[in-house]
Amino acid sequence: MKLRFAWTPLLVQSQIMGMMVLAEFQTSMWTTHEVQRLTLDRMLLYFLLFAAVNFVVVFTGDQIARSHGWWTRSAYLLIGAAGGTASHVVALAPGGYYEASRGGVMFLIIAIPLLLGAATGFLMHRSLGYSTEGDDPHALAAAAARAKDAADSADAVHDTGTARYYEGPLQVRTSAMAAFVAALIASSLYSLTVMFSLGDGMLPADAMPPLYRENPALMALVGIGFYSLFFYLFIRKAHGFLQARGKDSMRSYALAGVFVPMGFVLMLLALMGPFAIMVVLPWVLPSVLAMVVYHRLAGFEPLALPANIEVADPRTMLAADHVRRRVRRVIPVS
């Protein structure tokens, strides 16, 4: 199965990375912590530079992957990570890496481009989609008709020679990368909401967290990473709950993003009173967004089979309506 080629996903991925790197570059996040007063023209030129560096690496990696037949998500995660790292190196080296080593945040300055690049590479892979080459509806209809008349008509997979089709029950796929991307998006929305609330002028400067006063951009980044852990756990647990109950619609996942925060409101009402609503309310929209994005990115897979069983007595392997389950064996007592 080949990925289709399209310029738009590659360009969008490069633009996303270009904007992220530009934000880090303009705020001097890893060096002076002072926002550079760039003109619009210089900002545009820097953005084009960072996006172009990322695009060259990603496009080259895409061509190499296609020449070797590497169509898997993992290959494009690595391609995206390489592109993100390259654009960060151009923007931040050598000063950023030197200051990061002095400040003890070298792990962050290395891990962040890798994670952001891998996340955008995953989105690029999903956006490219697969080629329609070999999709023959008439051959599928013939294969399905043959399977219906054959003895193996219970088989849900139809092979036409050029493609395989599945018509069995489905469930939303369990995907760690889709959960990570959804958690990152929801955490970004929540963290920005918190940052705006801190900067509304209601709190005095002394009441602000020290990191917010020193480097607001770095605080936002740390907040995004911190809250991503909570959103990731929430997505995985909510997905597992819905999957176990056979819920696979977008509506069910969106409602899960509403009901879970509301459940916390009910638990906190006894402790905090009406103030609990103000505490939990900012979580609702990011939670809904997280579940909707996960449903969109994860896709579907065949419904999982029941778990294996262990049999100590083979006689017990009888149907639920078998007569032996309704009667008891009589043993005479002498």
C-alpha cells in the first residue's frame, strides 16, 4: 500500500514547524529571555528560512522513504523529527545550545524539536493518505459474491488480487501517537488560556510565578508539557472506557470530554462550593478538543477478539443454553 504524494501536507508541516521555531527564536527562549523587536519583514524572512530548512529535510526524507517502500508511520515520525531538529539547529545554535548546557536544560532543547517534529510528521502521514491504485469496486463485488457462495463465507476479508477489503465489526484504534498529538493540542489550548488569565492585570506582579516574570514563553512551554501528561492519561482512560462499551462515534468521544470534567465538578462542590465550577470549567473545551482530535487521528481497526480462557475441565465447554447447564447429575448415596 503506497502513500499518495501531495505538496500540501509537506508545506503545512513545514509552516507549522517554521512558526514554532520562529516563536522560540524571537523570544530568545534559551538565551537572553528577551523578546527581539523584529520588523514584519525580518519575521517573514526568518519564518521562511526555518520553514525552508524543515521542508528540504522532510521532502528529502519523503523521497528516500518512497524509493525504499517505507510507508509506515514510524518512518514519517523520524522524518518529521529530523526536519524539526534541523530547523531548530539553524535557529538556536550555537548560542542556544551553549546557554542550555549552562542552564541545565539541554534535555529540553533536544527533546522538544524531536517531539514536535515527530508529532507533525504523524499529522503529515495522516494527511497524505494512501493511493487509490488497485481499488477496483467491480473486482470487490465479484470477490464478495464468491465468498458468499463458498464454504468460507464467514471470512470478512476479501482479496481481489490488487487490494484487500474488510467488512467486519470495527472499533476506534488504540494509538499512543494520536493520544500524544491530541494531548499536546489540548494542553496548548489550556496553557494559553492560563497564560492569558495571568496577564489580565488582576494579579500583582509579585504574585506571578517567577518563571512567568523571567520567561513567559518558557513557562508556556513547560505548562504545555506538564498538562500534556494529564490530558494523555485522560484520553487513554476515556478511550479504553468507550472502547470496552462499543462506543465508536465522534459524538460519544466528544461527550466524554464534557462529562468527565463535569464529574470532577460534582466531586469538588462539597469541598470548594460554587468556586469548583470556575476551577474545572476551563478544562471542558480542551477535553472535548482532545477527544475529538484523538478520534479523528486514531482511525479504526477490527474489533478485538475476546480474551483467552483457561480450561481445567473440558466438560464445562458447553453452550449457554445446553441442557447440561440446566440439570444436575444425580449420584445415589448408599
